[in-house]
Amino acid sequence: MFIILLCHAEKKLLKNLTFQIKRKVVDRMGKFKIVIFDMDGTLLNGRTILIFSEIKGFKDDLLRVINSNIKPYKKTIEIAKFLEGLDGKELLEIFRKIPLQKDVKKVIKKLNKKDIITAIVSDSYQFVADDLRRRLGIDYAFANNLIMENGIITGEVILHNTSLTEGFIDHQIYSICKSCVLEKLCIEYGISENETIAVGDGKVDICMLERAGLGIAFNAPEIVQKHADVVTDNINAILSYI
């Protein structure tokens, strides 16, 4: 009878959180000190540049670049050109209307309460990532620097991945090396990479998910899921491990 009840409880938990454990992580529960989040599609229920393109009328051009065969970091450089002449403040107002994923505020609040360091690591732009960081009470934000002059976007971008470090999984070069950011945060705080959680949904997140002590694929395609310890469509799953 006890076994039947236990199995029922486990099924209910899996139904509510909809996550799968892909590697044994129970022995590390409660030991995590840093949680690193992707921004678009993870903290936000939307893609910043896609929404900008829909409102400002360059969606077709954007998709042409996204679907091209050029290297990922070069796509970031090309996409920034579509923003030339636009007002940064206006884009920030558009950005603030992108909805958060369900329960994001609650999750961040609980992480802060436990004194867990939090960070946004995004291949979007620093000025929007900083805005979200302040709104949510997140400790750090790392992204690409979109150049502005007198508040107007020049169309130039300074990549966060200044050394063009290659990903150690897919050997692609992205505009930001998220696993490098994870490594630097660990060095700064003197903690092990095993004490970190990374949460993301895109190919750019794969190295970060692999390198973290616990990699969580959130609303991610299968190609990303197979590199994660946990697969979920519920951001609350994070709270099961802290």
C-alpha cells in the first residue's frame, strides 16, 4: 500500500512540474550557489529582436539572416544593422511590454531569499538585459553592447565574446560565450562549477548547460534537451534543487 501511494505521489509531481531528470543530481540538491538564466524564451515569454522586428518592420530581413548559413556571431553583427537610426528609449519601452514567463518573479524572489547569486546571460543587448535585471532584482546581466549616440542606435554592436571563443560542444562561435561567463563568476566567488545551475532553451545555451553542475533545459527543443540534466516547461522546477 505504501509503495502504491509513493508511486502516485511521484506521478503527480512529474505531472505538475513536467520535468525529467537525465543524470543523477540528488546528491547536489541544496548545494547550488549561482543560478544563471538565459533571457529570451527563458525569463521572457518572447524573443526581443523578433518583437522589435515585428513592430519596426524588418522581420523578413531578420529571418533571412537568422536562417542563413553565416556564423552565429556574424548574424549578431548583421542583425544590429537593422536597428540603425532607432531610438533606444523607444525600444526599451517595447521591451518592457514583453511578458515574463509564468512564476519568474516568484522564483527569483525565492533565490534571493536564499542568498543565491543570480545572473542573466543573453545573446541580446546589454541595455535591455540590464533593465530586466533591475526589474527582477537579479544580481548580474551579461550581453552584447549595442552602440548608441545621443540615444540613437548606430547599427554597431560590441560582442561580449571579444575573443571569439568557440563552443566546446558544437564548435560554433556565438556573440557571447555563456560557459565562459559561468566560469568567470565561479572564479570571482571562489566556488566550483558543480555549485551552479544554468537554465536555457537555445543552441547558444548548450555549453553553459553542459558545464553547470545542473543544466536545465526550459521549453527547449530536443537538440538542447539532450545536453541538459533536467527538461521542463515549468520554471518552478528550479526550486526543487535549492
